[in-house]
Amino acid sequence: MSKSIYEPLTESGAVALAVRLGLFPEGTPLTCREIGDGNLNLVFHVVDQRTGSGVIIKQALPYAKVVGESWPLTLKRAVIESNALRTFASYVPQYVPTVYYSDESLAITVMEDLSHLQIARKGLIEGKTFPLLSEHIGEFIAKTLFYTSDFGMNQQQKKQLAQQFINPELCKITEDLVFTDPFFDHETNNFEPELRHDVEALWKDEALHLETAKLKRKFLTEADALIHGDLHTGSIFASDTETKVIDPEFAFYGPFGFDIGQFFANLLLNALSRKEHEQAPILHHIEKTWDVFSTVFANLWNEHNVEPYAKTNGWLQDLLHDIFVDAVGFAGCEVIRRTIGLAHVADLDGISDKQTRLEAKRRALQLGRTLILQRDSLRNTKDIFTTFAQTSAEGYLA
Amino acid sequence: MSKSIYEPLTESGAVALAVRLGLFPEGTPLTCREIGDGNLNLVFHVVDQRTGSGVIIKQALPYAKVVGESWPLTLKRAVIESNALRTFASYVPQYVPTVYYSDESLAITVMEDLSHLQIARKGLIEGKTFPLLSEHIGEFIAKTLFYTSDFGMNQQQKKQLAQQFINPELCKITEDLVFTDPFFDHETNNFEPELRHDVEALWKDEALHLETAKLKRKFLTEADALIHGDLHTGSIFASDTETKVIDPEFAFYGPFGFDIGQFFANLLLNALSRKEHEQAPILHHIEKTWDVFSTVFANLWNEHNVEPYAKTNGWLQDLLHDIFVDAVGFAGCEVIRRTIGLAHVADLDGISDKQTRLEAKRRALQLGRTLILQRDSLRNTKDIFTTFAQTSAEGYLA
């Protein structure tokens, strides 16, 4: 990592870079605004004043700030992000921003401006439904997983691609914050004092520990395909007609079920934040995501499989079942960590009435536990909805 | 790969290298003999005429010759081999030859002379039993697997080590010759015409295909630990007191059960070549290998585990069970491919009486099938022996 060359961009530097790259004709009147949250990355929005068209210049910062803490974080994540976006674009260009340029030593990615879209989490919290969200994400996941796996790619090239996406620092964040810390009395955890009774029960839950340990081991060892690694609703830009997946800095070769599980979980968290009669469109997204994913994956399997065993009777069904079971388990981990771990979601934290919020969080803990423990016996998304409907305000200990 | 620098060593070049490295005092009277089989590697044995002490200089050739065919084969396997020997030596120096020197561009590894030992397969065929073989191999496997896994090594360093051992070309040989070709009508297969009826039944066996496909997927995707990758009895030097594992050019991050399975399989193949009353010591080796492996692995797990979930009730037992089941399945694949695939074993091919040989091979095919299909229901090595005892001369179709 060329730390000697690295320095943070300024707004004028961002404009100069956009011009140097020929992204705007010379003499274009440009404005530039830094729109990042300043915790992990600088994000410059460079806009042509006459046409309104723009580009995004994203630069990784060499540290992460979370709840006031600051720790060093590899700049290599910018390379992972731009390489992942380019790899995904070769299969599903319609669902990722176009990358115009990247610079490894400056940790910069220059890409398509998506400011006409809204972050899906924000829209869902506002009550929007983004009718095509699940169809698009289901296709995105199916194609990126299939084509980067041993079924859709030359199996030796796959190993070399996996080598390029070895991503220890970012994986560690997930290993700790998703799979470990929330299940132990760890200082990174963050929850309302009223939840302590539930949380302590969870920390002592040996059956839950055993199953979570197995899911963590899958994350640590199973190199099925190039996964996004952080596919929550905050990593998705959407409108009624368009969907774009962003921020794949956590990308690495991981288990098939992980992205699906995180997406399911964040939809479930949103559903938990809604009144019962407003939940249907969100639950429908879960059903549709799986239906589209499994249909597209099956079609690719049947038509473009490079594995000589592909046509073996029963294998595709067994594999899809295993992916579903893993996805349900990963969803359970994500639901729990977003409720009591370091990084929460606005869907739950934003519930202004305290009793309603605590009730939703207790239901989240119970839901997460059941998804992890019962994942082997859930056969389809309807079984997830049954589990969801059965969670009660008594929470974890019910 | 510096192909421009590479050239094959001569005997005088090997002597000059040994002297240049200071492995012998200046003026030592040295003899040198090329003792490799010439198919994959040059192997020079350089010996001090006065003391009899020697060194081995092994050089990879840029091609492989098997049954008259020649195809290019990466020289990088020499780097994999020397790095794997050094990594293993940091955990079990007593079970691998010491590496004195390696040169990547010349594909050379200079290492300890083991000519006082015998290749285990050869000795076992001669009727030797090598009483400590299983104790040593059980410990070798337990320590190399544990210490290179997410349980015995910093989980971020493990990913970087896995990155160094990405080994596409050599993995492909196993993917094809162990897991695929023998199960289809492929030109690499090699078997007596009398076996065709059994072999054709195997090629049509959909249940077997399904389970073999799942085992192959494990080999393709599960990065548990740095495995040897080719741990048959021809990769082991032994005597009554000493055991040394050699030739880890197939090493990569693979599933826990693979090395155990290949070792089991090659012992079973030897047992099949023996008269019934001479099988006991070989079957005992299988039992002992598993007992030592599981005991040593469990001790390391309890005392040196870096994974926060290590103490979770039931996890170690579940994991050992999964490793056993996988090992049994991998053993089944190895038994089948050594009987009808490209690379046979002298244990079976060396049976001079034709009917006895065909009978042993029919039993091998039946045994391999049962190990693959029934692996989930075999609980321990005694169940393997029961399966072994139940195989019959009617073979695959019995």
C-alpha cells in the first residue's frame, strides 16, 4: 500500500480529477460537494451546472469512525470495491454503478452518479415499497453468485479470482460484529437497559451459541462465490423502476447464502418497524427475492453450468435447499446484531415510541433466535412468515 | 514464473549446488545419482562418500508424463511443496524432511535425505506393518489441520496463508482424476475388460453421482486448513520407528477430511490386496489413525483454540463427526479412482493371480460405493470395518 502517495482529496482536487479524466468537456462549469458521512470515506459529488449530470468520486479514509471511536482500516478496501463493482458489472451492469476510473494508491473510485435514486432503507422507512426491488435483487444475487462460482466459471479461474478478493480486515469486522460480539457480553454491544434481561438470556443460550458457531464457520471457510458481503438495504439505491447495489468493500469469496440472508434480515427488520397492515409489501419482497433468485439460478444452472455433475438428478434441489437454510441462519444473526450489536438500523432505532420500539426489538431477538435454531426445518419463505408472525412482545424469553 | 532462467539440473550441477550451499565441507568426495522416475521431477541424491550422509535435490520438470502422455505442468508446484514442507515443519518437524534451500525460478528444493526409510506403500505390499505409522500420521494430520485452521491460527493470517497456497493447476488434477473422470466414461480411465460390466453400472449410478458431486463441491469450496492434498501411502517414508510425509505439491486450503480420507483409502486398498488373516494390522492402522487424530485435535481444541465459540457445548463433537463423515466419503472416491481411474496403486495391480486381482478390484468398487453412499450413517472406524467385511466378490452389483 503506497501510503507515501496517499492524501485525502479536497473539493478542488476532486473537480480537477474529473476534468483530467475527461468526464466533462473542458470549460464545463462544475460544482463539487462532499456528501459522505465522514466516518469511512470521502464522497464527492461533482456536477455539471448546465446539464445537472454528475459523477461520484469516492475515496477511502485510512480509518473508521464508529460511535466516536476511531481505528485504522485498510485502504485496500477501495480496490476490493472497484474490482467487485467491475466484476458484478460483467454479469449485471444494470444493477451496479458504472466505474469510470480507480486509483489504488489514492484509494479512489470514480463512478456513476446515482443521486436520482434513494437509499432503499431510507425509502422503506418512509413507507415506500419500491415494487421492483426484490425482482432486481433476486436477479443480482443469482447472477453474481452463479457466474463467480464453480458452476458458472472455469474452476481454475475461479480460484485466481478468489485470490484477488482475499479480504481479511473487512471480513474480521463481520466475523466480530455479526457473528460473535452480540452473542457474548462484549463492549461493542449497544442496547437499551430495558433489554438487558433478554440479552443476558441470549448470552447464556448454549443451543444458540452452537448453531451460531456453525454459521460463523461457514462464513470463515466456505468459498462458494464472490459475495457482496454487506447487502443490507443501506447498500442499495432504488426507485420505483431502478435498483443499484453499491459499496461492495466487504466483497470476498464466501458462502452462497450470506447476501440473501442479510437482505432478508434487513427486510424483516423493516417489517418489524411497521404496523401489521403495512407489512405485506415487505414480506412479499422476501418471497419474491427467493422466487426470482431460485428461478434465475436454476435457469443458469441448467443452461450454463460448467460442472460435469450439473445434470445429476436432485443436486440442484439439494443445493437450493442448503442455500435457503444457510440464508435463514445468516438472517437470524443479522437480525440479532442489528438489534443489540454495535451497528443498529434506523428502521428499529427510529421508532419514536419507546414501548413500541422495545417491543419491536424483543420480537427481533426472538425472531433471530428462531431463524438460527429452526433453520433446518424451514422449507420456504412462507415458513419464515409463520415464524415472523409467531414472534411475540414477550420477546426472547417467550 | 521466470521461464527464461529455468533449466534442468545435471548431476554435476547438483553437486555444485550442494557445495555452494555449504551442505558439505569443501573438498568432500561427493557422488550424485538421479533417482527420480523422470515423470514429474528430477531427484538427485548427493552423498558424502566418506560418511554416507547425503542430501536430496529435487527439481520440478515443466511437464508431466503419465502413461506415455506428456502435458505441461506448472513449475510453481515446487514453491508450493517447499512452502508446505516449511509450514508443516513449524508444527510437526519430526514428520517432514527438513528443507535446506529452495529456488523458485529453478523450481528446486534441497532437503533432508530420507534414504534410510522406505516408501510406506512398498513396505506394506511386502507385508511390513510399520507399527508407528498410524500414530505418527494421526498426529501429523491433527496438528497440521488444527494449527492452520481458524481454530489454531489468527483468522486473518489464515486468510493470507490460504492466499499463498492457491493452487489451481494441481487441484484440477484431483478434481478430474479423483472426483470426476472415474464416474463417467472418460478416456483417462483404465481398467481390465472383465470389470466393464461393474464400471458401466457405476457410470449409470445416479445416487452415487449425487453424493460424489457433493464431495467434489466440498473439495472445490471448503477452505478449512492447509491440507497435504495427496496423502497416500506413496507420499510417506517409514520405518519401524520413523515416519516422514513428503511431496506436498498438491497442498492448498481444503476440507478437514480430505487427507484422512485419502490415507484411509490407501490402507483399505492395501488390506484388499492381503489375505484375510493378514489384514488386521492394516485395519488397526485405520482405527489408530482416527483415534490419535481425534484425541490430538481435541486436546489442541481445548487448549489452544483462538475461536471465541470453542468452548460451546457439543461443537467439537459435531465437528469431529462431520470430519469423519467427509473422510469416509473422500476415502470412497479414492478407492474407486485407484481401481478404475488413470492412476492405479501397486497394491491392487500387483496381485499376480488374475482372478484374485479382479475379485479385489470388484470388492474395491463395492467398498468405494458404500463408503460414499452410507457415509452419513457410519459412526466410527468399526463401522468402516463392517462395511469392508461385507464387500463381496460379486462386486459392484452385489
